[in-house]
Amino acid sequence: MKPIDLRSDTVTLPTPEMRRAMAEAEVGDDVYGEDPTVNRLEARAAEILGFEAALFVPSGTMGNAIAIRILTARGDEVLVERRSHVVRYELSGLSVLSGVMPRMVEAPGGHLTPDDVRAAAAPRAYYKSDVRLVALENTHNLGGGTVQGVEEVQAVVAAAREAGFRVHVDGARLWNASVALGVSPAALVRGVDAVMVCLSKGLCAPVGSLIAASRERIEEARRARKLLGGGMRQAGILAAAGLVALETMIPRLAEDHAHARQLGEALGRGRGVEVGPVHTNIVVASLEGRPAPAVVAALRERGVLASAMDARTLRLVTHRDVSREDCERAAAIVEELLA
Ligand SMILES: Cc1ncc(COP(=O)(O)O)c(C=O)c1O
């Protein structure tokens, strides 16, 4: 039997509608700005996110790297939560590609607060490097898919403005936050300088992310993308799937969230298991007395794929390619194993 793959929502496969749209996509040379499908995707993403312009990039990692590069100068610091993707899973991209340093703080659920921002602002001294950018992550992956609400984001943005900092949002799963809160994606990024969103996770597109910002910043981002080797030619083949993702795949994320809650409840019944809050499609559980890699191996033997985030932390992620029945079966297996 096919294993139930709960390692990540990045394992999702493109839908039949995406494959059809890819086969039929009208394309051109996007480095000349002549790919009509890429242009449509960028315009639509900008509209959905409430910005003047957007840029299609190959991955979320490149999108974050470009956003950080255009919003900072060499020697700056970036205020970031210590478990954020940009510092945990994107190598030393901040320092290698932008010449900046992370200033890491620990925040509950992964979400920085206005106090974190104010603490990073003062006191200044000529021998201290300055924070220039605040990088948020919504939802927060290692925080357990946790959501930062509109008011909380607005409070951070206001504190950042007061301190003279810019704000970037790693919104790889901004769609999940928007569905969980019942607010528009644009409401979650109002007033920030740039946002990166992914099409390739819960939305099931095979490849691709976008950065949205002002027109001027997107022109800088286009130069930075080229510098990193990310100028793509007939990329409309990929953008076509991205358009299907944006237009049709967002509301169904609610199903993934319901499945995650079900898994979270099953895990919570386990002995010595502490489950973090399940806001969206990610369930993070800390295991007492049982190494997470051993639990992952035991689950694999029983046909369930999960991830160990560290020695004690287990992560399960729901997505379109695991059905309700799959999740029920996985929940029963997890419960039995951890009883
Ligand atoms: C929060 C977050 N940001 C950025 C990324 C990077 O996206 P990609 O894998 O497309 O480079 C990921 C990937 O899982 C992520 O979870």
C-alpha cells in the first residue's frame, strides 16, 4: 500500500487541471518580459496581495533571498525569530548573498512582537550594527504552522516603522493563515515592504513562488533574480500551473486544517506527548522519553511518513494528497504507537 506521506505539503503533485494548463500555456521569453502567462500570474498575484507588482521566482528560498537583498545593505542586521526558515533552512543565504547578519530572538509560536522590535531598536551606538529589516514568517513552519493575526502583524509593522525598520514577510504559507483566520491574504501583509508566497506547497503547483512589493522594488528584485541566475525563459509553462493554484486551490486548504486538527488530537492522546497549537496544516509534537527519529522510523514501518524536526520533535503536515481516510488511518497508527 502507498505510504501516507505527512512529511510536508511540498510533496503535493500538480492537479490534472494544472497539467492541462501547462500543456496549453501561451509562452514567450520572460527575460524579455514577453511571456504572457508569467505576466498574467504576476499581475494576479499583485492584485491578490494588494501590491503594485509581483515577480515570479523559482523557489521560496530564492524569493526570500531576493527580498532580503533588496531591503538591506551590506553590514545590516535582520531581526528574525530563531526558528525561522530563513535562518534554519536556507543555508547562510543572508550573509552569503546579502552580506547581512541575523539578529535572532525567541518568540512564542515563532511570531515576533512589537516589544521584540522595540528591543532591537535601542540603544544605537557607532560600534553596533543596525537592524534594517524585520523578517516575519506567517504561518510559522517550525512554530507549528502558527498564524499571526492581522492586528498582531499591524502592531509589528507600526513598531518597525517607528524604529525605521523595513518589514518582509515569508508567506510561504500565507494562504493557510488567510484561510484559518477568514481574512484576505492582502489584509495580512498590509503596510509591509515585501512578501514572498509559495505556489508549490499546499496549493500543489509543481514549482514557483512570487515576491510582491512596490513597482520600483520589483524592478530591483528582477535585477537581483537575474544576478542569482533566476531569469527564466518560457516560464509560462510553470506560471500556468501557478494561476490554477491561485484561482482554485486556496479555499480547499480548510480541509487540510481539519485533518491536521484530527491528527493533533490523536497525537495528544499519546503518553508523554505535548502537541503545540494546531492553527493550520502543521502538527508539531514534542515527545518525552522517545527520540523523534525512532518514532519516525517506526511510523515508516507502519506506512506513515513523518519528520523529526530535532531529537524530540515530531512534525506531521497535511495536504491535498492525503485524504480524510488517510488521515484517520494515520491518526489510529500514531495513537497506537504512542500509547
Ligand atoms: C516558511 C518557509 N519559507 C520558505 C520556504 C522555502 O521554499 P522553497 O522550498 O520553495 O525554496 C519554505 C519551504 O518549505 C518554508 O516552509
